[in-house]
Amino acid sequence: MKLKSIIPFGAMAAVAFLATACADTDAQYAIPEVPAPQITATFPAANAELGAPGDITMTVKYDRRIFFASSDYTKLQFTGGTIDKAIVYGADSVLTIHATGLERGTSCQLTIPDGLVTGPNNMPAAGTTLAFSVRALPPVAASPVMATQAKAISLYNYLRENYRQKIISGMMASVAWNNDESELVHEMTGKYPAINGYDYIHLPASVRGANWINYGDITPVQQWFDGGGIINIGWHWMAPKFEIGTGDDGGGDQPATGEPETIWEGQLNLGTEWGVSDQVAADKFANAQEGSVMTVYFSENSDATYWQIKLMDSTWKELSSYKEVDNGWGCIELAADANHYAITLNAADAALLKEGGMVMSGYGITINKITLANPAAAKQWAPRRAKRYEDLDPNTDFSYSAGMFDLKAAVTEGTWQNQFVKDDLARLATYLKLLRDAGIPVLWRPLHEASGGWFWWGTDAESFKKLWIMMFDYFKQEGLDNLIWVWTSEGSDTDWYPGPQYVDIIGRDLYGNGAASCVEEYQKVQDHFEGKIITLSECGYSQYTNSVVAPISEQWNAGAQWSWFMPWYGTQDNGTENIHASKEWWQDAMNCPAVITRDQVKY
């Protein structure tokens, strides 16, 4: 008898399943149906208006994880700029797209084709189109913020009409109140620049009747104006390096209530060589606090004096409460006939002095005494100068350098610095009124480059703005209706801006910049200060790049549409070329079709 093969029931079931599975391969590899990704948000939003041009990072967010090949960015369609990158970062639901070259007043449109973005299981997302725009620049303000003089209004309108259409040529005069540099440009090119830039830097000397400078004689300015030129005036504001009296206090110290505490006294002769020093122990500064005034008295001072004070901690760094650092060693500049030096301590210095004390060193000076007055006492007591303002030597007693004059005190009522500022504004107003009465409008550019920190008016943004407004209000009160106000930006310093109601024109000073950099700076300032005319208020050679600023034709053609340009003064030894702008540079400028020369000015 033949035996039958016997297959267990379980094995039979497995075979049946295997046969069925092999026959249904399509079912085994079928992709499950899942929804395609849907867009939930975009940046910019549809039909949005962007505030500023330049580069943009756009984002498209989906409701689930998406996939996108970065190399497919070229398949995205974009008008109004150029896409240079598109990517999904990691396992994300956002497509990030970067584009460049967006311009003012441009309508932009991004199109993502169907299926370029996929979701889970390779499900294709539907394409989409996103439209938005870049806001056009608002028009320049229709009228100046202070000027009401007819000729000043005409000049402002002339600048406004030519802005972004033409660029006006300018040349900075040497600070001796003349037109020599513009005459040199005429010799090199056969044409005069339209604007001549003056400076009231020598106000202390002029007020005191120096025979080499007299701002009361407006002949150079009148001649330039009568020749059809435009007047630009700045002010390197020279202030006293130490407190001065009024001449009615006998020249001595006020022995007032709250007279300061003497924390060191002696005869420390520092000799004529570095190496001698002494120190004030930390416990002497036990009462030091923010606002305390430390005054150092000395004798045998001369022009050869070098003097410094440093913290006696491990850093041995100079105090941060003063900034008279002229050589990197923390030396304090002293007037030859000064007999004391006062420093208002900030909180950091007060704390460090209490902890570690102070070292004094230098040469050519004998230190006699050091006093410390707390803030309350300091308001009642102050060292006084024997000489009046009118008697001081303008060449040694005044400076515009950072730290030489207390800006915060200058805008604080009741201080001698505040009184000096008021008196100096009155002195200057007398000179400016001569120009007003002659019917001469002025592009007025005071307190320049503040945020750079080079000048005493550039140590504190809030105090700077108070000083600017103080000047503005005073000159308005004095009827100086011929001034068109120019404020100088350093590029990224909107916190120093006094406000649109106090400024007509925004200047930018550039040295050694190439054309692309000039365009970048122009656009940056233009975007920060909408509704204002933008100008290249200074330009020239930079020792850092060992180059001069780009030729005007290159700047203009690249898109830097300044209202005017003005190289700084200074001739080379041979007297034939300007250091900051060579003969070739000037010839390029004067031959540029966009440049306005003096003979073309009509307002």
C-alpha cells in the first residue's frame, strides 16, 4: 500500500498565505494615501509692504514635515530680486528662501511650482504664488525745520529738487577762514566746486581778537556767495580743558560749605624722568561714590608735563572716568598754567578705588594735594580759575577732544560747563547773525560725528541730543532763520539722532571707501532717516585702507545718490594736489555729467 504524504495544518496555512502574498505584490508595496502638505503661513504675508530694501529671507510654513532639494532653488521663480539659496533645515515644516537685490518701490512675486515641495510618502504639495512689495521712499520734507529766510528756503528747495537727480560739488576750506582750497580745485580742473565748507573752530581766538583769525570779517564768505556759491559751515567746538572763573571770584577756591576732604597731601616731585610715583591708599576712598569729584592740585607744571593716574589693582589701567588718552598710556593733557585737575568719578571707578587705591606718576610736575568731594558737596564747591575766559590762551587751554569737557555737565543747569556752553552759543550767534543780515543762507553742520566718540560732544547719546536741541532752540530764539541743519551720522547710530523736527539733512563722512561700500552706507542712512536729504558731508583718504574714497562718477553710477560731496582740505608738499582728493579725482568729479559746479548753481 502506498503511503500518503501528510502535511500539518499549520504548514498548509503558511503555504496558502505565501502563495497569496506572492500573487499580490502590488498590494504589499502600495503607498498609503496621506494628505499633501498645505501652506499655513508665509513671510512676508501675502500682499505685504516691506519697509526697507536689500536682502530678504522669506519663509513658507506647511502643516507637516516637508522635503526640498536645496539644488532646486533655481526652479523657484522670483521677480524683484535674485534668489541665491533655498533650504529646509533638518526635519522641519518650513522652506527658507533667501533673495538679494530688492529695491525701493519694487513689486515682488515668488512662485513655487507644483510638486517642487513634497511631504511624507513623497506626496507633492500644490504650487503657490506669493506677492508683496517694497515700500517706496517717502518724499523729502517740503520745508526746512527752522529756516524762514527767503534765500534759505530757495536753497533748501534747490537741494530738494536736485536730490537723486544731480550731485553738487563741494570743497572743505582750510580752517583759517578762506577759499584757498576751492581755488586750488579751480586750478586743477578749470571749475569751482559749488559749495565751500568753513569751520568756526577758532572761535576762542576770534573772540579774543587774535590778529590771524576774525569771524567778524565775513569777506571770504561774502565773496564766495556773490560768486554764486553755496555756504557750508561746521563747528569743531573748542571748550576749556579745566574749569574757568568769571573774573569776579578773586581767582581763589570758594571756601564754601561742603568743602571737600583732603585724602592726600605732600610734595611729590615727579622729576624729569619716568620712574617716580606714589600711591593713595584704598581706605582714603572710603567715601567715594558715583558723582564724587576728585581734584588733584599741582605745581611746576609746564608744556613738557606728562601726568597719569591709574588704578592700583592688578590691571593698572587708567580710570575710565576720564578719556584724555593722547598716546595710549593714559596720560592726561594739562594746560601749561593749570594748577589743578578735577575728575567726576563714575560708579565703576569709585568701586575700584575703594577696593585697591590709586597710583600717580609722570614727570615735569609736582603734586601737592588730592581732595575728594561727595556729589552733594561737589554741587556747593568747585575749584575756580584765576583767569577769565577772555584772558585764557586759546592755543593751550581749549580742546574739542573726547573727555576734555564734561558733556553731561554741559547740559545740566547750574554747572560752570552749562554756563560756558550758553556763553559760547551767544558768542557764535553774534557771528552767524552777520551772515543772516547779509542774506546768506548756511548749511549748518555742528557737533559732527558724535557717535564716533572722538569729540567731547560724543561721549553720551542722550546728553548729545540735549545739547543739539539746546543749540537749536537758542538759535531759533535768536532769529537765525538762515540755517539749514545738517546732522552727521556714523552709519548705525539712530540713538544719537536728535529727531526729524531738529534736522533737515543727514550727512555721512566716508574715508577710503570703495564704490560698493559707499552705496551700502548711502542706502543704510537713507533707510534709517526717511524723508531727509542724504549727503556725503566729508570724504577723502584713509590711512587704514591707504586709499581715497571712490571717484564720484563710480559712486554715482553705482547708486550712491548723495546730495553733495565734500573732500577734506589739505594740500601735498608740492602744493599742486589735494591729499584727500587728487587732481585725477577732481577731474573725474568735474567731468561727471551728474555733478553740479558753482557756475551751474541757480536758486
